[in-house]
Amino acid sequence: MPGDACGSLPILFRDDSLIAIHKPAGLLVHRSVLDRHETRFALQMLRDQIGQPVYPVHRLDKGTSGVLLFALDREVGRVLNGQFERGEVGKRYVAVVRGHPPGSGEIDHPLQRMADEHAGIAARDAAQAAHTRYRRLATVELPYRVDRYPSSRYALVELEPLTGRWHQLRRHMKHIAHPIIGDATHGKGRHNRLFQTLFGHPRLLLAATEMRLAHPVSGQALRLQAGLAEDFAEVIGRLGWGEAGC
């Protein structure tokens, strides 16, 4: 199941060139020096599941669930890498954030490469242009004091990254003071702990729900979609947002 890092990975799309899966939260895409203790990775699990090599063409954070695309040969992977680098792939995410952001907007805030982005890369590099569109889908106010107010506000948002920087969505939402719930690096611990207490799910509430691209061989328009994982959908339902995140 999408919310479980054990067992087989749900396949969303497959042909002779591509395969897309629904990556569960808590699963790394591939080996990383940042998580040396991890022994399970989407790349190896999928390779073993389908019995052939797969080639990653983009990344999702360990805590993020949703659409993850692989190429089935190196040349297709090269073409897909080019599409991602040129910003030709459309991506839609949904997230639960602290506070009530404006109804819609665009975040234009350059981001430095993080010190832990790749082994040996320091954070002193020049900032890179980074753009994210967002749209508020639903809001709620809970009767719990977390900060200085007697209640706490949260929102469900749709996020569209127009560039592909490291932790872009998480860093951009922090930049506008609406961090994503469950984000231990860029979020607010008190709000994360409230959600864990209320819902019992410590995960990052960020999911990649849609990807749009041209097929690298046929040129056909592809729209790859993943529903919310069970644990994420449960939070959405208990907050009274119904189908707002679908």
C-alpha cells in the first residue's frame, strides 16, 4: 500500500520506456550518505520487483509520498533528465501548512544549495533562482494553544514548483511563514508534535499527486496521478476537508 515502505511498490504507469510508482513516505529514492543506516531504497526495491534495471530521473524527499518516475533504459533517462532540467515537466503537490496563507500567490525566492545536498558540497554557493506557485484549498482553526494564541490555524495548499531546487517547497513555505506540518528540518516542532498527538502520524504532510510531461519516445502527453496515501488522507478527513486534497 502507498503508505507502507514494506512489500511491493504500487505501479501507476508502465510501458517499454517508463515506469512510475507511488512512493511511500519514509522511503529514500536511492542510497545516500545522509541516511547511512537505511537498507531499503525505491530504486533497488523496484528493480527487484520488476526484474530489470531502472534509472531515476528526478527525486522526492524521503518524507514525501507520491508520483516517482523512472526510466527503463539509459537513453530514455537522458532525455527525461533534460526535460526536468529545462522545466518542461509539470508537477503538482499538496501539503498541510501552518497558518492561513493568501488564496494564491507565487514565491520568487532564490535558494542556496544546502550543505548536505550532495556529499562535499558546501552551502556557500551562490543562490539559485527558485519559483513556486501556490493555491489555498481549505482552512481550519483548531482549539489548541500552540503559540501565543488560544487556537491554531492550518491550511491545505496546492503547490506547483516551477524550478527544482533541493527542498524547494519546504524552504519556500518556511520563507513565507507557512511551514509544512511534519517538516523536522524547516518546520515548527510544536505544531508537528500537536499533529502527531492528534493524529498519530509523524510523517511530512507533503505529497506529489500529479506529474505532466511529454513521453520521451512517442511525444504523447502523459498525466501521472497518485491519490493521497492512507495516513495523509486520514488527516485530511479528520480535519473536515473531505475531497479537497484529491
